[in-house]
Amino acid sequence: MHWQADDYQIVALFGAIALFSICERFWPLRPVDRWKDLKLDVLSFAFALAVQRLVTYMVRSTVGDVTPAFLAGTVHTLQSLPSAVRIILALFIVDFIVYWIHRSQHRYNVMWRTHAWHHSIEEMYWFAGFRTSFFHSFLNNIPQVIIPVTLFHLTPAEAGIGYSIGVFIQFIEHTNWRLSFGPLNWLIVTPDYHRIHHSATLHRGKNLAGTFRIWDMMFGTYVDPAKVKEDFPLGLGEQVDKKQIARMMAGV
């Protein structure tokens, strides 16, 4: 049986669900009221998975080889690199592009509308991290599909490995479980790092990086979690009107 990239994605996703559910259950970092928004989180989780599949299919179907002719030689060189190097480069390039998408979502009102639903999270744990709107997923999936497939020509297995790393980081960012990468903490986003970004007021436009902290350090959006007290509220700083939930989930 030959696995496709989607097969690796499914295994990685449910493997991460099992791991983080167990770790949050036995070693929670903070008290979390999971029942408060459970129905909403279940709906958001199902919606996020469906949208991710739909958007990925749309992008794959409509985007072929978009490489400009003058870059053909460079792209060919990139595609001839060893497998591990191509996976790592793809992760860095995608994360760099997503950083700037994320930054624009916090700067421009029309872009903020695609992202506000994600910031409605008030109880931070892995399940809540799947609150993403349709257009949030659409914007992020463009580089997440084009870079690995078109630029680097990753095989299904290579793309699956890259996706698995991305899924793991996605869970890490929102988990209610203390994680440290030791000497790599300066590079990789950790739960305390991303939690600052979800603060209701003070640092919402900071710590924008999705995987690698270096973008925040390089472009002036870095806040050291060691210098921030942990008792800040999360969310939008106001009650979400139930009548607005459908619009926020659409991202318009």
C-alpha cells in the first residue's frame, strides 16, 4: 500500500490528539474549564478539519507549477537537495510567509476579520486551538501547499513528515501542558510564548511566529515570556455575540 500525504496527515493528527489529551489530563499546567465552551470547540474542530481538507484540495487543484522562468535554475537546485534539507527549508519558508500573513491580520481590519475567531479563545488547551475561520485556513493553506509541493517537490512521505512537525507545533502552542525544548527554546515556539499572543489586551500583536521565534526577534514583535506575569486574561476582552459566531467562523 502506498501512502499519500493525506494519510500521513491523518495519522499525525490523531497521534497528536492522543498524546496531548493524555498529557493535559495528567499534567495540566493551569485549571481549565473545558465544559465552558465544549460544544463550540467541538463544532470548531470539525469545521477546521473540513475547511482544511477543502482548501487544500482547492489550492492543489488550481495551482500547478507557478515557478517563473528566471527562477527555474534556482528551483531545480533546491529540488535536488537532500530530503531532510528540503523538509527543513520548506518549514522555514512556509513559517516566514505565515508570519507575515499573521502580522497583517493584526494590522488591517479586513484581515483581522479572518483571525478574530481564533482570538475568541478564553480557555487555552489543545482543542481550543482549532478555532480558525474559513478565510484564515484559506490564506495559510496557500503557502502550506505551494511551497512543499510546487517549490520543493516533496514526496508524500516528505510532505507528511513536514506536516506532522507542523501539527505537533500547532498542538504545542495551545496546550495546557508545560513544555520546554531546553537549549532550543530561543528558536521554537512554546506554550508560554504563544499564550502571551492570546492575551486579551496587552500583547495581542506580539509573539506572532507560528513555529520559529526568530521572526519575532528579527522584526520587532518579540516579548520574552520570562518577563511577563502569567495571570493575564485571554480572549478578545469582550463577550462574543452569539449572533456573530457564524460570521466570525467564515472570517468576514
